[in-house]
Amino acid sequence: MPYLNLDESLKRSSLGIDYSTSIDDPGMAESREIQEIDPDRPALTEVPGRVLLVEPAAHERSWLRNELLAGRMEVSEATDLITAQRAVAMFQPNLILAQLRLPTYSGLELVRRLKRDSTTQSIPVLLYTDLATAEERIQALELGASDLISRPFVAAEVLARLRAALRIRHLLTILEQRAHLDSLTGLANRGVFDDRLPREWEACRRRRTALAVMIADLDHFKAVNDSHGHAAGDTVLRQSAATLARVIRTSDFVARYGGEEFVVVAPDCEISAAVRLAERFRTAIEQLRIDEHGDTIPVTTSVGVASFADLTRTGPAELLRRADEALYRAKEAGRNATWFWEQTQSSPAPAVPSSDTEP
Ligand code: GH3
Ligand code: MG
Ligand code: MG
């Protein structure tokens, strides 16, 4: 049965998408990963628990481990803050159950460190101890611990609290991911693009490589809705998005920019490669065959691309403005065309139509 891979989600930080690592590891296409999340499956109680148990006393650890295993949790163990941090990296738990009173550094310090790190901050941490003071309880919650349980407790209560924390984390992950997702096409939405473009700009500026932006706008799309209905229009949008996701490189980022507009951010991409990408998309759209009640809906797109090689002189807004201006010129010149605007050009120019289909 497919289920939410919480480990994968948590690796992507509390926001579900870890932009800092995705820039260095641009093979990540979060829009496609996001679609794998199915909020209705499994029943929330079935989300698998991978618990890191942090307890210095061997007999306590052994008792809790057996109870967790009996509660069908996967368990890894640590005895103090240092071994716990190591285990977090190795085992990648989706829950941590830790004794408040650890040798050298306390459980509070463990919480502080985990919450400071974007790769671990979304892991729920439940602390427990014999007699927590009110001050400790307050501090634990303020640092971001999910709970501070006082002993004596029965194992069933600990398991119930762990499952509750897991359920909340699961729901938060879904909400975080949905907030980044265009629900019609499954692509990243405009908000993600707005965050992503300046980050890719910075990454390419540091590497001294070119950055390209492509904006595509379907031609006469209003007429598609008017002639074939809104549902058929939606199908065209979904298929266009899938086509675009297929023709880009894994290092490129794609989003739905607006109604019938899509945008691609292509790092390390000079103008000639950007134009080839645009032409691959334009020709793939031209060749789409979407049938509606026996009619084939004609679909074409106009595309504007811009690529800057020197990112020290200006900013991402200028790059976007040029891609948009190039798109405008493609529309003005009759549509179903790619126009481009390189940094050194004084105005946009039309691309020679290409039949290159290799990504
Ligand atoms: P142009 O070639 O100049 O781009 O013409 P156009 O008709 O594509 O552009 P216009 O901006 O006039 O119309 C865009 C249309 O896209 C109007 C709007 O109803 C439609 N649209 C926007 N979002 C959606 C959507 O989610 N689903 C559907 N079916 N239509 C949408
Ligand atoms: Mg438009
Ligand atoms: Mg349009």
C-alpha cells in the first residue's frame, strides 16, 4: 500500500522543500515529488513511526524499546546528546523520544540543536522525566518540543502521545506541500517560483554561470475555453504542464506562473541552450493531440526566453522582465514562436524554429 514517506518529507525541512540544498542539488523536482503524497492514505494511524530513543539508563532504555517495538514502531537508540545527534543523521527518525536528564547536555539542549537545523527542525521531539519543574516544562515547549511527559507513565500513554505527534507532523507536511503546489497541474506555484528565482540567481552568480528564464503563454487559450468548455481547457493546461515537465532538464525548475502561463528557471543555461529548451516545449505543444468529443483541440504556445551570463551587474527582476518582453514580442509577431533576449542584445529577437527534441 502506498504511504507517505515521512522520512523523505522531513529531509526536505519543515517547509517540505529545502531550497538551500536543492540549489546545490538541483536534480530535485519538488513539484513532481509533491504529487506522490496522498493525504487519504494510509489512515493516519498507519503512518510508520521511526523512533529514536534517547535514554542513558540501560534498563529504562530496554523497557521503552520493547514497548515501542510492541507498538509496531521502528526503534534506534542513543544514550546522550552526541550519540543522539549522530543517530539522527544515520537513522533519520520521524520521531524522537528523549529523556530530559541526559549526561553533560540536557534533553533541552538536544531540542535546541535539532530545532536550529533546517534538516531536523520538523522532527517532533517528546521529552520525559521523573519530575519536571514548571520552568522546564515551559522551556521545553518554547524550544519546540512536542511534549514533556512526567513519570510514572504507562507505555500505552507514551505510544498514544507519539502517535499524536506523528499525526500532527503528517498533516503539517501535507499542508506545507499543498501550499507550494498548483492543484490543477501539480507544478510548483507562483509563490515557490518567487522564492526560487533569486536563490538560483545567487547560486549561479557564485558559480559564475549563466541563468536563464523562460515564460510560456498558451495562444488564444480563451478561445479553447469558449469553444470546448472550461473542463477541456483544464485538460489542456494539465497536459501542457506535463509536457513542460518532460522536456526540461532535471536541474531546471518549472512552475505555473499564472492562468495559462508557465515559467522555467534554468541554471547554468546559456541563451542557445535556453532557446533550444523553449523550442522543444513549443514544438511539443504544437504536436499535442487532445481530443474532445471527436475534435482535436488546437494548442500552440508563445515563448519568451532570456539568459544572463554576467549576474553581477543586475538582478533577477531584470532577467524576468526581459523574458516577459520577449514573450510579448512573440505574441505580437503572430504567436506559436520563441523570442529571446540575451544580456548583450539591445532588443528581443526571434528564434529560428528548431526540430531538436533531445533534452
Ligand atoms: P493570447 O494568445 O494573447 O495569450 O490569448 P489568450 O486567450 O490565451 O489570453 P487571455 O489572457 O485573453 O485569456 C487567458 C484565458 O485563460 C482566460 C482564462 O479564462 C483562462 N484561464 C486561466 N486560468 C484557467 C484555468 O485554470 N482553467 C481554464 N480552463 N482556463 C483558465
Ligand atoms: Mg496569459
Ligand atoms: Mg494566452
